[in-house]
Amino acid sequence: MGWLSLNKIGSLQRLKITRLNREEILEFFGQQPKRNWIVALPELGKAESVVEEFTPTLGYCVLSQATLTLNPRFSAVIRGSELLLPPGIDLSTPKLVVSKPPLAGIHSQIADTVLVECSQPSPAIPKAIFVGSASPHNWFHWVVDTLPAVYSSSLLPRSLDEFPLLIPASILEKPDWVEILQMVSGNRKFLPLSDREYTRVEKLIWVLGPTTTEPAPLTGRGGKFMVEIEMIQEFADTLETELHARQARSDEPRPATRRLFLARSQTGLRNYNQEEILEVAREYGFEPFYFESLPLADAVEVMSRAEFIIGPHGAAWANTLFAKHAKGALIWTWDEAKYENWFHNVLAAREIPVDTIYTGSGSNSAHYRLSVPDFRDALKRMLAKHRP
């Protein structure tokens, strides 16, 4: 299920896992590129600059006769007998996701070789731009990974203006998501990228955006996520300016500054004692907001007025990319997530101090309970640190 077309009409290929050569990447910013990459480490409560020998590159490469499909786990392109991955810090061969049914047609991996079943549709697309990022259907990664990469494509040379963007087909079925895409893409045309078959492109521009899931080996500590703060701030400010301009043309009043509680619907994964915690939060002036049901335009407007933000581990923290005036944040998560620094990096990119409560052993799919006394104490400490 999900890969019937690949399994039935595809051909099995043996591909060598290869990192994209740094010499193939054309810098967006010439000889002095922006390289203000950071990794925020929750256990330290701060961000550190990435100053390793390898630093990710903001730029793009040009590939001929490339083949690709939507892979929600990692960004990759097939070129000849190679499965190309972005450049990385770790020079060893990464262990890729192999599942049943095969994700992206990847059946198995042995050392640096994978067996991939991919169709070869005809005719090929003459030209296109690829901004592959992990989990584009996930709200967090859509806002923090995919959209900033799409924005980066607006920096390509004018000679590439006629190149359309490959966008996941299901996203193009969402009018509100497409509207945001148009704002940050420079009004490029969009082409659907299928997750049911492979797409062949005669001339492909692969854009490397301002985020990466390559761990940064800072002094032996790891973070699963890094961000280039200048570019991602530029993206967020550009989108916020456009959305505010549209809001200014409406008759609706803008909301006052708020203390935000990132509430979650308690019908899915990671349910916890939210009502107990919310009752305490209300004592300190916090209002619940269910960002999962808000269009991005509304979420940006609310976040732009945030004074303090508190909430559990979850995708709603993506919206804090637009909370550049917030004074502080408080997040609660499980012990094993101390290296899952997705949310901490976004907050660090906006220079928002964050405190973290660990709720004990757990996982991404387990229910848990947050101690009410521990929450109250942490909340009081956070607010006390930022008194006028």
C-alpha cells in the first residue's frame, strides 16, 4: 500500500550512497556566504555557534538527468548509480530508513549500498527546482524547514526564474498552504511531486535551505537540528511583513500583547494532564491557543504579539519563529528528548530565552503527567527572570 506503482512497474536498482560534493554547490552569497549556524542544546539552556570544520552551505547545485520522489525522512536525489544526500558533518555512511512497505522504494541497505525500486516515467520534466526537506506534511517541518527553503529559492539567479518548484502533491491541494507558498517563492509556478512514483528531471536545481538535521558534534554533545539564523529570520520577517500588510487592509482589530499557552487537542499522541496545568497557567494570565486549528496567517498574527509562551513538546512551537518580541518561553518534554532540539533552535533563532521541564522517561507516542508543583515553580521562576 502506498508504493503499488513502484513495486509493480518499477525496476530494482543498486545505488551507492554518496554525499553531494561541496565543490558542486554554488553559494548564494559569493565568496562571503552567511554562515551563522547555531545549535541550541536544551540541557544547557542556550545556543552555541557551529564552528566545526564543516559548516552547512547556503546555496544550490545543478544536476542533469536527476530522478527523485517525495521522501518524508530525508532529502535525496538519484543521479546515475548514486543516491545523493546533502553534504554532512559525519563522513561515515548514514543509516537510512528502510521500512515495509518500502519508503521511497528503498528496500534494503548494506553498508554504503541501497536497493531502490523506482519507476522511470516518460517524458521527463525539462527543468525544475527541488527543496527537499524532512516531513513536509508535518506542520513544524513545513514552517521551519520547507518554507524557508522555498524562500531561499527566491535568491537564485534571475536566469532561473522560469524554473518551477516541485512541491508535494498533497500540499498543492491545500489552498491556504499554497497562498503562503506564493508569498515566499517569488510567485514561481508549482509542479506536483509524487510520493507514488519517481519523477525524472532533465535539469534539476537542488536548493539547500537554512536548516539541517545533520547533528552538530559540539564538544561531544549532540543536537538533531541546526539552523542558520540570519536566513531563517529573513524568511520569517518577510512573511510576517506580507501577512501584516494584508491584515492592515482588513477591518479586524489586531490583538493586544498576550501570554500564550500552546494547548493541544487531547485526542491523539502524548496526552497529558493539560486541564490541571492550564488551570495554574490561567492564574498567571496565560490564555490557551490551539494552533493546530489556526491558519498560518492567524498564527503569525497571534505570535507577533506574544509576551511569554509556554507549552508541551509539539509542532505548535514552529509558530514561535514569528514571536520575535517574546521575553521568555517554557517547554515541557520527556527525558529522552533532551537532544531533540527542534523547538529550542527556533526559539534561539529569535533570541527568546527558554526553560525546560523534564517529565521523566517517555517517548514521542506515550502519555505522561506533568507535576503541577514543578510546573508552578518553573513558571514563577521564568516570569521572575523577566520582570520589567
